[in-house]
Amino acid sequence: MILTVTLNAALDVTYGVDSLRPRTSHRVDTARERAGGKGVNVARVLAALGHESAVTGLAGGPTGTLLRDGLRTAGLRDELVTVSGDSRRTLTVVSRDDGDATVFNQRGPRVSPGEWKTFTEHFASLVRDATVVALCGSLPPGLPSDAYAQLVRTATGAGAVTVLDTSGPALLDALGAGPDVVKPNAAELADVTGSRDVPAAAERLRALGARTVVASSGPEGVHAATPQGAWRAVPPKQLAGNPTGAGDACVAALAAGHATGAQWPDILREAVALSAAAVPCPVAGDFDAGTYRRFRTAVSVEEVHAAHTH
Amino acid sequence: MILTVTLNAALDVTYGVDSLRPRTSHRVDTARERAGGKGVNVARVLAALGHESAVTGLAGGPTGTLLRDGLRTAGLRDELVTVSGDSRRTLTVVSRDDGDATVFNQRGPRVSPGEWKTFTEHFASLVRDATVVALCGSLPPGLPSDAYAQLVRTATGAGAVTVLDTSGPALLDALGAGPDVVKPNAAELADVTGSRDVPAAAERLRALGARTVVASSGPEGVHAATPQGAWRAVPPKQLAGNPTGAGDACVAALAAGHATGAQWPDILREAVALSAAAVPCPVAGDFDAGTYRRFRTAVSVEEVHAAHTH
């Protein structure tokens, strides 16, 4: 079983409007809601690929109830832990005239030390049945900055492979616990290392404790720095669209690849194909099956020898 | 008792962001929620003025539950009728850098004929104890276009004064039932009559059945066409700010004036003072007590003889 963790789970709301014009009133023509947060989106992709998964993390309040209803609708196994605060919403306003999206992210409910303790106990019990744990997204207010380090240690101790997709201090503070894979995008990687040289920055995160770094560069593919060497995987064609969905699909492929014991070049091929297949879909967690089928045999994966410098 | 009716009650949500930039992601620093919809805002103003009131209308789903929690918090009497659909949200995004507001209005849940019948029965029972009924805002999908006409007839039959604040077809279709007061703003009045001449357009709505038309022109005050003559009431100073709040405060003053049996010039003085006092407040239903106190003795009310032409 692949366990996905979303500590700041959200209800993703999408408003359709004619055209977004600041300082005016808009009539919302369509309002769609679905369970979200990166780990939930990863679980959706895993379910579509036929992998057994479970969703854990924190949710609460009336928004948490809607979110859990959404998990049930999607057929995802709900292992969320209830908190007293109201879960956050993320709102995406999509303009019909140009398809452009404007996003509003709430911070999430404050989590108490007692709620965090309850979660870590539930996580320790779940992780015993997990081959891979995907830890995804931001930390809600109130959590210790080493929250992901704690979870990585617990998962590693239980024999699970850990895949971590977060940014900033939450990423930096987790490296010491030795996550198996971290998946920053190029901007997040530059943010935590201060370097825009992707291979050098990836090696820097490895030096800080990550076993493998898979850095995604949007339509240009991924660079992977692993204990077995470094690779660059590039899609056959660049697609424009939804970068959030692409990141979550990439994490799903990394988790699925480890669950099935695949080799790095094959894992990266899948990761780039699934990411590219998610880009045309407006909602994270979806991917276009046709694009995925065509791209998975057409992604080029090349070993990068220059990155073996440390 | 003054009964306020909000058929499309809403949860009013306000997001605070640094600056609204289309096509980017925003972190929402503050997210406030409160019960809203025009009639709920009118009831808040009435409560602050010490008038006994009750809130009826339609609400449902998880958003309806939050809305009703908000009525309780505000100490307002909840006489809403439950519908199966989820109540709408209205979202106002306020930029910290310039204070500008961008508004997103959902349409509201579809109401079934059975739910409408249940509402009209509850309304008929409530209206027996009401001296004034304020009917406010848009109609949710599924209601007959003469919904307000039906309610005006029931209220008038029970001996209550009716004050109607709506626009478009919902306003036009109600006029035949003879509402005592309708309060369009200048744009709404032009929309239904095709005329930008406020006194002439107001007389036209009277000819269609409204006994009195109070047309609000934002900071320029109101024009009232009544069976006793026409008046123009102008605030001593023009304030810029929140026009929604001003309209709801105006309706509250019209309802309160009729509940206490005041004369038109005095009612209009109060209506303009309360509207002006609502303008500086970011949230509809609030007003600035100091502005109200200063303005209520300083509003000029003049009889308009030219309007006596029909």
C-alpha cells in the first residue's frame, strides 16, 4: 500500500467567471468543489493507475467534512485524523475568455500539540502496511518545523520508502532525517539552495541528507541525482497548462515506481510522461490517459556524467 | 416585529490579500465568514437600532449551517426555511495595498416547488406578527419569477407594510402586487425602465403598481416618489466606500420608519444618514454610529414639485 500524507488537506474550489476584472463584481457561473491538497491529488493519480493507496493527514470543521465526503466520492481510503480547526479552501478562479487561472490559498487551521501527537501515533500504525509513503505539501500553522523529519524517521524505521514534496523550511528541516526521494521544482530548489544550477543544487540537497533529488523543471522535464548516478528525462513535446497537477502526477509516478521496485531510468520515464499527461487537465489529480500512453515510450532519459562531482 | 426576507441567503466570505494580481497565486492572510444576503444585513442594522426583527428566507447544506451559526452569533432570530441545496457564498477579495474589493457572487441553490410551498406557508404564519416586511435581494434558481408578488400579496393581506429591494425581472414582476415601497438604486431603476431620468423613472414604477419608489443614487442621496409627494434627500457630505452596505442600511431605515409610523421627510433623513454611515464600513450590515449621529440632523430634504406630473 502507498500511503499519501497531506497535513494541510484542502477543499479545492474552482469558480468559472467570464473574465477576471479586479475591483468589479463577478457572477460565478460554475462552482466546483473537490477534496484536494497535494497528497490527495497524488492518491487520485495512484488510484487511476491501479495502485492501492490510503490518504492520511489532518482535516477538521465543516470544510473537513466536505473534503472527506469528496474522498468517499473518489473511492479513496480515508485515514485522515480530525482536528478542531476548519480545514482550508483553495480557490481557483478560471476566466472563460482566456482560460487563465488566479489562485487564492488559505493557510489552514492551527494544529495543537495534542492533535499532532494523535496524528503521529496514527501514522506510525498506518505506515506498518505501507511500502512507500508520499509526504506532500505545506505544513499548517502550529506544527513543529521538523514535522516531516519526524514522519520520515518513523516511515524509514518501519521499512517504507519515503518521497517528500514540500518546499522552504519544511523541506530543509526534513533533509537530516534522510528522505529517500525529495521532489522540489526548479524554483523551490533555487529557493532553498540559493543556486539556479539545477544539478549543483540537487547535489547540495543530497549532501544535506536526501538520498535522491528529483528536480522538476516544468515542460523541460526532470533532473534526478541518485546514489546510482544522475539522469535527465525530457518529454517528447512541451505542453502548457496546469503545473500543480504536473507536480502531483510526478510524485505519484515516483511513489508507484518505488512500490513496484522499478529502476531509475524507468521511474523517470513514467514520472515525465505522467507529469506531461497532467498538464492539459485543469484539475490537479487528473491526467490524460492518451497523452500518458503516447509519452511513456517517447520520453528520453540520458545519464548526466557531469553531475557526479561530489 | 420587522420581518426581513432573504430568499438567496449567503455566507459572506472576505479574503485579505496583499494585492490582487490576475493569473498569479495569492496567499490569503485573513479569511472572515459571516451570515449575509441583503435581508440579513438589514436585520443586523435593525438590531443595532434596537428594533425587534426576524430573519426568514431559504438556506441549506453545509454553507446554510454556517450561515445559521452566524445568525445565532449575531443574536438574530432565525426563521429560515431549510432547502436541500447548499447555500451560496459571496466572496470579497480585499487588497491590502489599496483597499479595493473584487467580488464573486455564486448564484445560489436550486429551490424545488415543494420547498417554495413550505416557505410561503411559513412566511404566511410569520407575517401575522410583522408590522413591516423587508423583501431583499435576488431570487435563487427554481423560484417563480412572481415570487415577490406572491409574498407582497400575503404580507399586504395580513396588514404589514412591504419594502422591496430587488432588481430586474424580480422587481418588475412584483410591481403588480402593489408593494408599499421599492428601493432600486439609480442603475437598477434605469435597467428596468430604460430611463436615466430618476424622477420620471420612479413615477413609471409607481404607475406599474409601486406605492412609493425610493431611488438611491449613492453618495448623492435619494429621490422618493410617494403618494404624498416627491422629495430629494441629500447627505451633508459625500463619503466613498461600500455601496452594498449603504443600500441595506437604507432599506433598514425605510422599514424602521414605517414600523414607528414616521413621516416621509423624517424617514428619508434617516435613510440617507444610515446609508452614509454604512459607507465607511467594509462589511454590509455595519454602520458607523458617529457618522449616523452627525448626519441624521444634517441631511437636507426638499420637496420636488416637478415630479408631480403624472
